[in-house]
Amino acid sequence: MTDLPDTIPIFPLPGALLLPRARLPLHIFEPRYLAMIEDAMKSPQRLIGMVQPYDAPGTAGKLHSIGCAGRIVGFTETDDGRYMITLAGRSRFRVSEEVEGFTPYRRCKVKWAGFERDLGRVEHDPEFDRTVFMDALGRFFADQGLKTDWDQLGEAEDELLINSLSMLCPFAPEDKQALLEAPSLSTRRETLMTLIEFALRGGDDEVMQ
């Protein structure tokens, strides 16, 4: 982890989840974030830190303590000056402190310790019951009016399937944060399954207890 910087630019985008070894396309149009992308492209690592901001009353500007850094691996500029980028997830991090400075975007000192697994090999979920999971997923997609390529999903490896669904499913920002902070792929799959079942039951807290 020695090649990861101590300070990175931060993109606090509600509901946008990036996970290690996954890819996230982003449409950048605000001037401060256009500047952020330009500066990141000039750096050796080309890293952007994706962090969920709190959305509860009285928490304006406050960030969750754990985010995920992504390397810019795709970049296109439109005719009207917007950027279309793709981030490849590198590693999660813990926010240490925000850095005051002259940039129009936010920067934070971060710590990478504790997330060494993110830079390792692809994870597998030995307890993954794909049949049960795909059945629940099918009902969830039908309930939400979502469509997908079921053949492609069925053939995806455990990590790609679980992480892609964690990023793409329409969960609340706090739920996305729970998926991000899951310590292992198995834990993330369990969290994802709980969120799916919760949605299918109409969000009834009494049913989930």
C-alpha cells in the first residue's frame, strides 16, 4: 500500500458507491469537480476518493469516515466541456482529517491500514447459495421495475455479481454505506440479501425484527 498517497481529493456524491476492483462511470459537470478531475489526471496515481455525505438534519457537509478510492481509467471530454470518466476501485480508506487549502474541491488526509484485502486477489464467497439469491433478486427486480441481462448475471463470478449489484441497486445512501463497510464479500452478500428482503416486505420494520 506504499504507493497510495496520504492525501486525496474527495467526491462526496450521495448514493454513488464504488467498491474495490469494480468500475464506476461518472458524469462530471460542476466546475469544482472538473478542476478536481484535471488535477487528478496530472498526479501519478490519478485517484479520486468517493465518500458518502451524511444526509440527516444537522449533518450538512459531514462525511462518512470510510470511502473508496478509484483510479481514473477512462476519460472523455464532451463538446460542451463536461467529462465522462470511469473509476476503477483500488482500496477503501478511512478519513483522518479534512485538508484546508485553495482548491475548489475537498481534500482529506486518509489512512489505508485495515483494508489490505482490497489490493489482493478477487474474493470468493464459499457460502453463497446462488439459487436462493437469484430467486430473491428476480423478485426484487420485478418489484422495482428493473431489467437486466439475466444470462450475464448468472455467469458472473461471486465478487463481480455481488459488488455490481451493491453498486447498482437503488438503495438509500446509508444502505450503500453499509455495503461499502462490509468487511468481507460474504458479509456484503448477507447485507445485500437483507436489503433485498427488506424491500420486498415493503420496508416493514416489524417484519424484519
